[in-house]
Amino acid sequence: MADPYTTLGVQRTADEKAIKSAYRKLAKELHPDRNKDNPKAAERFSDVTKAYDLLSDKDKRARFDRGEIDADGNPAMPFGAGGFGGGFNGGGFRPGAGGPGGFSARDFEGMAGAGGEEVDLSDLFEGLFGGRGGGARQGGFQRRSAPPPRGANVNYRLRVPFADAAAQKPQRIGLADGSTIDLKLPAGVDNGTQMRLKGKGQPGPGGNGDATVTIEIEPHAFFTRDGDDVRLELPITLDEAVAGAKVKVPTVDGAVMLTVAPGSGSGKVLRLKGKGFSRKGGGRGDQLVTLEIQLPEDVGELARRLEGWRDPAAVRSRLGV
């Protein structure tokens, strides 16, 4: 992958806000759902996502800036592309002296001990590197082929409507390769919940990487979340509060009928069982409905009907007035 700063089109000194803004703009422009006939857009979308994944992680970004990892998040070669550099007597190690790709005790010839006499390091060499009995032939390093690397992991962010999150409705997400998948939300889903999709990352010689989906629950126009419960402020009329009534109430599962008892006042909380968010341990929270009495816009008729009547209750006595 190219330099992540170049991929996102930001300076190396860009702050988190600038990086996030650049990513959102490019992700919206390149998303596979908007470029179904443009496979190059899907490839660019993947590159942009990987660049953001690296630069949005403070630790990864710092390690990349120091040259410890490359743009794919893999460790950088500690000695450069040419293997070992420098060495003894200005000549360095001589690969192949002890066999194909290996080293032998002859590479250490000419080294002197503290008394000036030449030191035989063959025993030490054989102990460290396997000698003639291990590794490559004639005392070289034993070569072990590394397993083929898997493809890069991919991160996604999925915005979920409030009611869908509470009711655990399946969500469809578009992947970088242009395919779509339906996700079943986990119990207790919340902002920041992460879901792992095994094998849905980038392809590689050792198999596909994984995908991680981070959930963002959208705010609702009138519902709010309180732990596993859902809260709602419900307006009722004065006559409904005084005489009682059956009123229709919205829930995350659809509207239901709620009984308001006669004489109910503003601030009274009624409970609808099982109409909240799913719980990790099973079951669901409740919906808590707070009543709010709404007076009519034109109170003239109401004032005439109440003329001469006064409520004798000391409604402010608990306030000390």
C-alpha cells in the first residue's frame, strides 16, 4: 500500500480531526454501493480504509512515523532490504561461506584474544548456529520458510437506527469487494460495539484477512437510552390526565395502547415491560414513559369552566414556600 498520508491526501502533521474528515469524504465518494460499475473505486476504497485504520490508531501512527512498521502495519525490516550490514574487518559477514546462504567459523578467522593470540571460535560458532549437525549444510543457519502472509484486515463503521438497534433488526453492510452481508446485531449492542467478520478482509497468499465492524447507534427524535431501558416523554391533554384515558404510545417495536389512570399528573412514569434494548444476559429492558400534561393553546374556555374554583392542595410545601 502507498504512503497512508498520500492515500488520504493529508499532511504528515495533520491532526485526528483532519484525518477523519479526509477519510469520510473519500469513503463517501468511493463507497462500492455508489460505484458498482467501477472496480477501481472499490480498490481505492479499500486503500483509503486501511490508511485510515493505521493513522487513526495513535500507536500505529507513531510506529509508522518512526519507521518501525510499513504502510500495511507489518514490521519493517530491521537491517534493510539487503540483510546484515557492516561487520568485522570492514568486510561484514560473508553469506555463503559455510554453505548456501550460511556462515561458517572461517568468517571469524583472524580475530585475536586479549593476549594477542589467535582464538578458535569454531566450537562457539557450532554451538550458536548448529554447527555441522543442524540447519543448512556445512554449519549455516537453518532455513525455515515463514508461512505465507494473510491479507490485510479491514475496518468498517456501521450506523444503525436507534429502533433497529433496540430490536436487534438485521443490518446490511456493503464490503470493499462490492458484496453485501446481513449482520445480526449482538445482544446488548451499544455505541462502539465491534463485530468480527472472519475472512472478510483483503485476500492474501495465506488466506483472507478479517473485517471489523464498529457500530454507531444513531440518535432518535424522541426516544433516549438509559442503560437497557428506553425513555419517552409523552404529552397528554388535561382531560386525559383528570378523567383517565387509553392513549397510543410509540415504542421501538411499534405503537401500543397505554392506560393513563384518572388523576395522573405531569412527571408520572409508566412502564412498558420488554420494550427496551436487548440485554447481554438475555431478555430486554423496559420503556419508561413520563407523562407531560399539555394545556390547550387557547385556554379561554378552560378558564371560564374553572372560574371561581381553586385547588386547596399545598403543592409547593415541600419546597419550603
